[in-house]
Amino acid sequence: MKSLPLASGILGGTLALGIAGWMIWQLQTPDSTGLAREQVVAVGPKTRAALMDAVDQYLETTDPKREKPQVLAALKPELKPRMFCHEDLVEVRQKSENQQLVGLGASCEEYALVGRKLLASSQYKNLALLTVDSTGGRYQVVEIQEALEGDLLRSSVREMFSAEGAPRALEISGSDFAALSEANRVEGRKTFGLPPNAEIEIYKPG
């Protein structure tokens, strides 16, 4: 039995390893394709702004149904703390004639002014799907679904987003939350009249 020339043997071995590696990668990489079937719709600047204003107002307000308490608001109301939120819109889908599904990544931080620094407490970072009702021309969030922990959020994100939206949502969860958090810090300092480099202290009860 003749042996293959050395160059051919190396090439064949490299090709075989490459195919094997690709097959292992395929098996190890979970499917990120979204499963939601509602139609993704394009929205103009005016509608987008109205939807995001409704979302922002909802996330920045304490909602007992979400069980997301604002610590400073509960323990230090005299400081008049505020929740600041920034969102990264992934997609808008049509749920019914008067309702849209708004899929996004959101980061929220609770701040209060103490002296010449910000006091920070409650934080919220997650991927969410909000149902926004537009009856009578008024946009209002009526329901929220949030990504569940486990499986790197992948399972719930696939259920919440469209085929194209789910990979983008997972991308946000992997990197873009940091940019949203920085936007909260910038807005918080500006709102309370502090310089851009003002100190932020974490509130410690007791």
C-alpha cells in the first residue's frame, strides 16, 4: 500500500480536522433564531418616539406587579430619588390593531443627590418585551415580559423576539448594557446639576 505524499497527507489531515471542528462548533453553538411570529413593522420617528416615551415612563415608575422595588424611594424618600432608564430598541411587532410589541434591552439606575455626589441604589438590566396600547392615540404599557435567567437568557429570548430580533437582543445582553448604564450616569449627573465627573456612591442600608 502506497503512502500519500507528505504534503497531501498534511492537507488531508488539516481538511479533516477543519470539518470535524466545524461539526463540533455546530453542535456546541445553541440556536439563537427567534420564534415569535407576529409581523415586524417599521415605525416612523414620531411613532418610535411615542412608543419609547411610554416605555421609559413605565420603567422609571414603581410598578408593584413587577416586584422591582426602588430602595431609595422606599427608605430615603426625603432625598427625592429618581429612576433613570435608557433603552436599546430591537424591534416593534404588531400584536393587534391597537397594540404593538416593543422588544428592547433596558438599563435603569436609581439616583439621589447627596451633597455634591450621586447616591445610587436599585439597578435593573434586562431584555424585555412590552405590550403598548395605542387606543385613542395615547400610548401606554399594559404588560411586560422579561427575559428569564438560565441558558444565558437564550430560551426566553427566542420566545420573546422574532427570527432576526433574537440574535440582536442577545448581542445587547452581551455588551450594550454598559453603554446604556453610562447614559444613565450622564443623565443623572446632569439632572441633579453635577459636573460630568461627579462621584457616585453606592447606598448601603443601615
